[in-house]
Amino acid sequence: MKSLLTAYYIIGLFLGSTSIAFASTHGRGIVGLWRTAGGNGYIRIYEKNGALFGQSVGHLQDTVQQARAKGQPQILADFVPKRPGEWSHGRIYDPNSNTYFHGTLTALDPHELKVYGYIGFSWLGGNTIWTRVSSKLNHQHGDSHL
């Protein structure tokens, strides 16, 4: 009986720490500025009507509106929460190939975001890792007034 209670205690600690970790990346947790895997692009993720979107920005200080006015493409659209730390049912635009993909976003930790895109079947795709831009560089421009 004592070992059973110990097992429940350990499982409870694990689940509790897991939910705390996911809580920090749920909802607005990935809203902000991200650097693409190649390091040559920046995406400002913002929330609108309960879904997440991502706007390519040419300069770190650009707002979403400024980036749109400069002709920067919208990279992410319509991502909705699937589970804590994961968003799905969205679209990803690849400006290099002028192609749209279905996609999911997964917060690996507070500083890394896995962006997975696929065509047709979810097992036919690929992913990339984006890195959060330091809050010192990210002035949170463009996260509101959309």
C-alpha cells in the first residue's frame, strides 16, 4: 500500500510539472517575434479571434501593419489550439516556392517552436525550428491593433 501511494505521488509530481511547463506556452505563450531556421527571416506571431497568425517582418521593430504595407507576406494563418503547447488546422505559406501547406505548431520550450508543414497527409511533410527573438530586441510591436 505504501509503495502504491508513493507511485501516485511521483506520477502526480510529474503531471503537475508537465502542466506547469505547458501552461507557459499555452495561449499567448508563442505570441511575439520568432527567427526562422535559416536566421534570415523574422515572423511576428499574433492572436486574432482566438486563432494564431504569423506575419513576415522585414525589420525587428516593424508592426504587423507596417510589414503588410511593405508587401511582406503572411506566413501563418488560422492556427487553433489542439492541446497545451500545440496548435493545428492552420496554413503555412512558403514564399520561396509560393506554396501553401497544412500545418501544426508545437512549442518545444519557451524559446523554440517546431513548425511542421505538409500537403495532403500529415505524415508527408517536414519541419523546421524557429527561435524566439530576445525580449530585449522584441519590442512587442504589432501584437495588438490588428
